[in-house]
Amino acid sequence: VMALRRPLHFVFKVGDRTKTATFYRDVLGMKILRHEEFEEGCKATCNGPYDGKWSKTMVGFGPEDDHFVAELTYNYGVGEYRIGNDFLGLTLQSSQAVSNAKRLNWPLTQVEDHLYLTEAPGGYCFYIIDKEQPDCDPVQKVSLAVSDLQRSVHYWSALLGMKVIEINEDKKIALMGFSDNQCKLELQDIGGAVDHGTAFGRIAFSCPRDQLADIEALMKKEKQKILTPLVSLDTPGKATVEVVILADPDGHEICFVGDEAFRQLSAVDPKGNELLDEAMAADKSNEWFAKHNKQKASA
């Protein structure tokens, strides 16, 4: 049953959409998979607790069917978010990305042999392994901070069905996944409280649609947090998907979405790149705030 669950994307809130697009496209070398503009807030608070105009851009090395991708949510009225200690990094393998960063003078720090640390705009950490980009998905793992490793491993394995791939007791790190050939989840015990800031993200997985109600029922029974009970989400002109949104013991947001409809919704839009460029060119929010002697909100 659990083999049918798969990791989809991590949601990042972005304050500077243009600089962020440069990072994902030109530094990492990802493609824009789809871009959507929304006139009002999302029912599942995908864009944070903000109403008003926002956009969603999916970027990745390939289609979400078999790649772990990033969902960039941009609120037109918000210029920056406070980063917490909750998101520890996304690790990918691409020597091309390392040379792109050097060529574009994007700050890079060498952490160890063949491993570099860089930051996406907004302060999100990315680790780049300086080896040839594989034919399969270059994204290897997402690392999240936890305050009690044993409790978190129990939650993700016993309740959500992830396999424990390895545990390093000395470093207090657990590597987990639904299957070996997908992006892994790494949990690292930081020995203190997890602070999500206002930039807090969300990790999304798909499962067969008929498992959504079971996941919700299990979490109720186990007295775990359900942020959004089973709900249908509409994207104008695209497939309607069903989701359940949970929070793990440290408050990390976890979205489970019905796989069948999500595969339709997440189909790559060949116009995605063009739509993002058009939206960025049409975005006069910075000018509007300047003209009114206002500053964009800092969340």
C-alpha cells in the first residue's frame, strides 16, 4: 500500500519572484513546469495566511510524475518572510549547477569534497553535489529539523508508512522514504524547539485517492493534528484534486493529495515558462507600493 505513496514537492514562499526565478532556472538549471495566477487566497492556505492576489510556479528537473519539484508561492503584497530553523535544506546532484553558480557569481560555500552549499533568495539552503547530473531525478533529499528524533521517526514510519532507510545515532539523523528510487526525507534532531518563522513550507505527497479518508481517520484516532480535513481544491481550467493536510509533532505541514487527479493537474504546461515571464513583466506591485510611499509587508 505504502509503495503507492510518493513525494511530490516542497512549498517555498518567495518574496522576490524575479530573483527566485533566476536561481531555479539559471543556477540550478530547473525548468518551469507550470505557472498559475490566482486572484484570491487558497482554501488550503497554500499561500500562507494572506488573502489577495498570488501565484504558484512549479519548477523541477522534469515532470512531477517522477521528479521531486519545488512549488514557489508568491504573494503580491508580501516582500519578505522570516525564516525559521525548520527547513534544513534540499540536496541535489548536478555539477552543471555548480558551474552555473560560479559563472553567475551566485554565492557558493564548499562544505566538503564535491559538496557545495548555496541559498535561494529568502535564505533557503540548497546543497549541491558536484557530480554529473543523473538521468533520473537529481533531487536526492529534503532535510527537516525535528526536536525529538524518536517521536518523529515513529510518526513518519508507523503512522505515515515511510521506510526507515538509515539512522545515524551520533548525528541524530534519520533518512526515510516511501521507496528507494524517490527523493528521501531526512529528519535531523536539533535538540530544541523547531521554529517555522513565517516562511514555513509544506511537503506534499500523493497517495491513491481512496487512502485519503483512511489517513485522516488514523490521525484522528491517534490524536494527531489535522490542519485541513479532506477537501477538494479547484484550479481554474484544470483538474480538481482532493487533499488532507496534516502537521507532524513539530508542526511541519504535510499535504496528501489524491494521485489520480493530481497526475492530471500536474501535467507539464509547455507555456509555463512564458506564463511566468509574462506575469513577472506585468507585476507592478513594487512600483505601486513605492508610488504610495508604502512598503510591501514583511510577514
